[in-house]
Amino acid sequence: MKEIEELLNTLRSERHQHSQHIQTIQAMIYTEEYEELKQYVNGIAGNYRSTSELLRLGDLGLTAVLNIKMETAKRNDINFYVKSNGNKIRNLKMSSWELSTVIGNVLDNAIEAVMEKTGDRTINLELQEDEKNYIFKISNNGVTIKESDMYKIYDAGFSTKHKDARGFGLYVVKKIIDKYCGKISLSTYDNLTTFTIYLPKKGGKLDASELFSKVVTDDNFRARI
């Protein structure tokens, strides 16, 4: 809800700026200041973004999170690229807020990683799907995770930043993914750190591993049986 509210505030702000630009352009036309008008329009053209450019991936919560993270990246001179090939989230097993928590936390880690370096800062997010899963690949060219830390990053309270009140983002991510028998993996290659996340789709009966996971992690499911 906070991400959606922030996105709406961004859109309201852009609408207000748009109205002001229209009024200024109208005044310049009435006063026939055409050369100044040309310079003014050229000046705002590079910064103007219509709502049609908003990224939409089918899930409202995810849409809000991604657009806010992209705005954050833009403000911090981070190149943020998204590739979805037209894929939309339609029938995911987990809830919208759980999906937003998973992707939002991994993106927060990526933003923090690239903020620690100078020069080119890049984050890539790719959405794919197969018959059973939606597949997210989130990579960044920031400071890489030490090999000795790769097996600890999902532990509660562990943080490579060594600060208080940190180290629970990826722990929560892993807990949600395990609840639905999804998968998350970490790899580093060619100065890129990549998290690959498999999130199961709805449909079909639970297999033995999914049933066990539900019994262990889902209080509501356990109550029903």
C-alpha cells in the first residue's frame, strides 16, 4: 500500500507539472514568443513522461513496486532495464503482497549494491515463464557478495553491511518462496550478481513436497486439514 500510495503521489505531481507547462505554453502562444516557446518545449521534452510509459506486469502490487524502484534508480543515476517479452502475472500461487515483498526486497539489495560504486550503475530485471513457474532474474553490477557469505545471506539477522536492524530482507524472501515451494538461487559472473527466482503458478494438485511445505509453513492450511 505504501508503494502504491507513493506511485499515485508521483503521478499527481507529474499531472500538476503538466498543467503548469500547458498554461505556460498557452501564454507564450498568445504573446507570440515563438522562439522562447521552442526553447521551452525542447527543455521539457526530455523530462516528460506520460502515464503510458508506466511499466505494467499484470499484478497491481508488483506494478507499483517496480515503478517506484525505477523512479528511485533514476534519481540515483542508476540504469534500470526491464525485459518481460509481454509476460503478465495472472495466476501466481502467492498473494500480491507476498510477490511485492519478494521482488521489492531483492531490488532493494540490488540498489544498495550499485550505490556503493562509482561510474556505471546498472540493474536488470527479466521476467520469463514456463509451464509451471514465473521466473524473475534480477542482476546488478554493484559490489559483489563474497563467496563465503553466499550461504549465509538467507539467515535471519545476517547482513553484509554489518549494521543493526538489518539482514532480514532476504530471510523473509526465502521464507515466502519456501512456503510455496519456489526456488531462489544466487550466482556471480562477469562482475554481475544475479538472483534467479522461480515462483509457482496456480493449478493442479499439490505434490508431496508442496503439501509438506504447506503443513509446515501455513497456519491456515494446517487448520483446514
